[in-house]
Amino acid sequence: MDFQQEIDHITIYFQPRLFKDKTKISDVNFPNTSQEFRHINAPITRKKMNNEPIYLFMDSIDYKFLLINLAQLGNVALLQKNTEEEDDIEDAMVSSEDVDICEEIVLIKTRRKDVSKTVIETDSSSSVQRMTCKSVSLVLEEYSWKSNSLGNAQAILRSYGTRSIMLDLKPGRMSFRLWISADCSYVLQLFSDSTVRVGCLEEYLQTCSAESQTLTNLCYELSSCYGKLVQSFGMPEHTICLRNFYQCYKPFQNLSKKELVIVHRIVFEELCKTIIENSLTSDALYAINLLFFNLKTFDYPNPYIEETHLCPDKFALMEQVEYAKIMQRAAVKIQAFFKSWYIRAMLKKTSQTHKEYFGVFDTLKKTYVDIFASEKRLVYCPTLLRCVFEHPEMSSINQKFDIFSDTESVLSLRVFTGSINVQECVWVPLCRYEFQIEARDPVFVKIHLFCNLNQYCIRVFNNDNLTEIKREINRVAVCKYPANEKGYTVLGYGWSEHEAKANWKLVLATQTMAKNNLIVNPQSFMATSVLKDNYIPNYKSVICRCIVKVGSDAFVTANLTTSFDDVKICLKLIDKNGKRLLEKNGTKTVLLPMMNLQTDTVVSEPSVKQLVEDQNRRIESVSGVSEISYRKGLKSSGLVDTESNKSASIFSAQKHSLTDGTKRHKKKLSEVGDMDDEISYTSQRSK
């Protein structure tokens, strides 16, 4: 009889004090917090979209044990009451640290009121029928920073009281997202035998920038095996140490003989490159070849990875093929003779009695000090291993290495921070940066903006074709960025309903590679120009016309905002011939996120006839549409020039009210309406 088939359920009791890491997550601030727990306050704010999860990160070279306990808060006063019996519970308030009292609450809620009634009446009158205690739900899913979709669910919990689940996790780096849904106060406890990092996305990205523990452990093991190999040079145990060196970086999965040859060859090549580039020792390559018995006299075809160079198809007659085979066998014998003599001569140098032995041995010890010493091994070894994984021939073998997935989760961060004072109901540009990709293959980049404003957005544009990278709500989707000519532009902006100080942080995260600086940011600064005035009604319904003049090619962003909510407006970019280059319609606010202004095209004002014709066409489609046009003009217009080799500017135009004005602008603008404009500019210049 199978014992497992007879088991109905198993109850496991655990002692929290025995766990190495203990974390408590709740929407309630406990007055008396225990020092044993790491407390995290995570209130539940339900939104229709863009709800934020909690991120979990674990990194260990051993198997990990994670215990999750989810419960409603033990204080019954925080639960919804629906029976008279719960009034008695309110008087006996339990400690907020006790999270397992929920079981008793559920039992009281399900207690029968009158046990003397019949069975039918008892079942119908049971408070189970009338219980309104709401549930708490939890979903724990796998998370990958390269993915925009949900991962595989590792744990799903739903409880009216308290419930737990245990997870056994494999060695390496593990990332999870934790989604909590609760209509009442809750407490979530995490227990683990290894360190668990819990926090928001900003903290998660910062944690992922640390080196993988599995890779770090491999670096120590590789350095130790290389040191033992050097110490055994010329001794009988040298062959065993060489075999141990090869075994230290082999994956647990079995590799074919062809794959093993490729892996050993690439590791040896990258080791030689690392020593040559970072060691000042002379004849280091000669000593390394002796250490690894790499004594090839010429480049001959490897039968495991290459085809034979003798192709019968190249010969017209069969006699020529037979003759070629005879000549090849003769050449092999001659080469074998000289090769055996050369190898015997080189192997004599590995003997301690040879005159060159101690010179080679000292060279090998210097290479160990320069590359694999305790203070340098974590500098060069991670780069060496990443060069191995990034080799083109390793593309089909990488997945067989467990450590490869860990290296993909190590992030390199490019962080920009700043703050700006935001006025009431004003669109404000937070940041604008350009970056270029310096890599042969497309690179995954995660771009995220953190800001304390309630409404903000981050957008990315390809400067070559002005197309926008896919985004989800107010964030940019993670995707591959190929190298291009003009790079990419990151634009962040926000909106505030009241005066505030906006603190923002822009993070560009990409996978840590062997080559540094995959993302290059040109040195530049951002400046903002604002034009604001009162609108005076006119028969053409034109709010204002402005001239934007640049001294070199520039990428410009423009925003128009009105103080009324239901105003339909139109923002246009027009050249000197009246040709509409770009146009956006909106209500109250409209944005032209990316415009490429070039100096090789002279832009002047459109004629009055063109404006009237355009206004008539607009009236037929939408009534009451205002217009703002951007174009280049003469220096006498009073606008600021942006002189630089490569510049980008943000132009922000805002109308505070749509009431009659009392001031008049310049005579040049009087033909489209009277207004009093204040113009200022902000530009981003390269230094």
C-alpha cells in the first residue's frame, strides 16, 4: 500500500527564530517592532492600472528555503464586524505582534448561535452564511528584468485567516514579484535560510547591480586552481592539477567532445588575452603555453570541429585523388617526426633540472600575482568569464551553463538624479538625455523614471527616424536597442496639481558585459524656455505664433497648455512655405514630443493668405481650434540662438487664461491676435 495515497494532509510546525532572514510586510505600522524582523510598510492602494508589486531578490550558491506566511491582522478591531459576539472580542484586544490569532476570529465568526435548534435551522442560521470577513490574496511570480509580461506563478495564497507555503529554490540568483490584494489589514512574513532582499523596483535594480555570488565563487575557484597549477609546474601532480583546472568551469550538464574542445580552446584564448593585456611580465605567453602543454607547431585541422582539407571533388581524375592521399600520408609522417622532436624538447623545460625551468616558473608566478591575486581576481576573472560566454562560438553552448543565467541578471546602471520646483497645474520637463549604443549586437536596455509626482511619464525616441520606442502607460517597455547613427533621446515630463518640489531619478539599466560603457551619454545640459500670456480672441482663433531659431541641428520638444479644461487646441510646426511639418490636436494640453530642426532649411513666416486658408479648413472640421506655429526666422525676432555642434532643446508654451488681454505684443504678431508674450528658452547642448 502506497503511504502517500493514504495521507490526507500534513501539518508542519516551524520556529521563526531558527531562520537566518526574517521579513515582515504589512500595511500597518506596528508600535512595538521586534528587532529580529526587518519591517516593511506596504499599504494597499487599489488603482485601475499601474499597480506596483513588491520585488524579492535572493542570491546564494546553495539551495534556498523560503517560507511564506500570510495572515489577516490579529487585532479584531481592524476587521469588519457583523455579529454581536465580536463586540466582546473588541474589548480583549490582542497584541499586534500576534498574527496567528486570525484562526480564532474565523472560528468565532463561524460559531452557531443557538445549538438547541434543529440541524436544518442550525445550518441555515450559522454565521458562516453571514460572515463578511474578506480574504487576503497573494501571488508570487518569477520575474526577469528583460521581460514585459508576467512570469510563472510560484505560489498562490488566499486566506480568510492564516496560511503558509514552503518553496525550495535552486542555487543562483532568483527574482520574484509579489502581488498582494487585501480588503483588510494583513501581515506577510518571509522566512529563509539565506538573505532575502525585499523592496520596490528602484531598490531591486540597485541590488541587481552587485556581482553574482555564483560567478564570484567561480572566480575564487578558478584562481585557486590556477595557483595550484602554477605551483605544480614541473612536478608529478601537474597533470592532476591541469585536469582540476579544466573541471572547475565545466557545467554540470554533459557536453559532447566537440563542445568540450570549443570550451577549453576559448577559455585558453581568453586567458592568454587577459594576461597579455594586464600583465607586464615578459614572455608570459611562452610560459602559459608550456603550463598548459599548448605545443602546436602549426595550425592543423581539428577532426572534432573541422572538416578534412582533402576534398576529392577538387580533383578531376581518381588517380589524382590517390596520389594526393599518398602525399598527405607522407606529409603527416614527416610532420609527426619533427613535431615529436619539438614536443620532447619543450617538455624538457618543464623539468626542474633544465636551465630555463626557474625562469619560466618565476614568469608563471608573476602572472598569478598580476591577474589572480586576492585583490585582483575579482577585477579580471569576471571579465574573463564574460568574454568566454560572449564568444560567437559559445552561443549554442551557453544555455548548458547554470551560471550563464546569473550573469544575465547582473545589471550595469547609468543613474541621473535631479530636482525641480513645479508650479500649480503646469506641465514641466523633468529630464532629457541622449545616449548611444556602443555594441555590435542589439542590447537590452531597461529605462525607468522614478518621481514623487502623481503624474509623470518617460518616453524614448530614435533620433534617426524620430519613431517612439514602445511604452506601457507611463513607462518604456524593455526592448533591444541596436546601434544607430544619431542615438536615442530620453524625455521625462510631469504634471502637478499644486506647487511642489519634484525629485526625480532616471535609471538606464543594461546587462553587465565584458566591454564597459555599452551606453554612452554625450556631455550636454538641458534648458527650458517658457512663453506665457493671456489669450485675446481674434477672428482667426490663433493663440500665438512663435519663431524658433537654432544655430545647428536640434531636437526640440514643445508643449502647449491652457488654463481651461475643455479648450480644443492645435499645435503645429510650419516651414517658410506654409508646409505643415508636424501637427498634434488635443484638449487643454498638447505635446509635440520630438521635432528635428535642421539649419540647412531656411524657415520664415507663412503669409496671411496661407493662414486664412488653413483657418477655414480647420473651422470646417473642428470649431474653436487654436493654433500655435513654430518656425525659424530672423535674428531680429528677439529669440535666443542655440549655437553648438549637436544640441537639443525643449520649448514649453503655456497659456494661463483665455480672457481678454490688455497688452499688445510686437507689431509683427498683431496680425494674428493681440497678446503679451514672455518667451524664454531651454536647450540641451553638447560640451
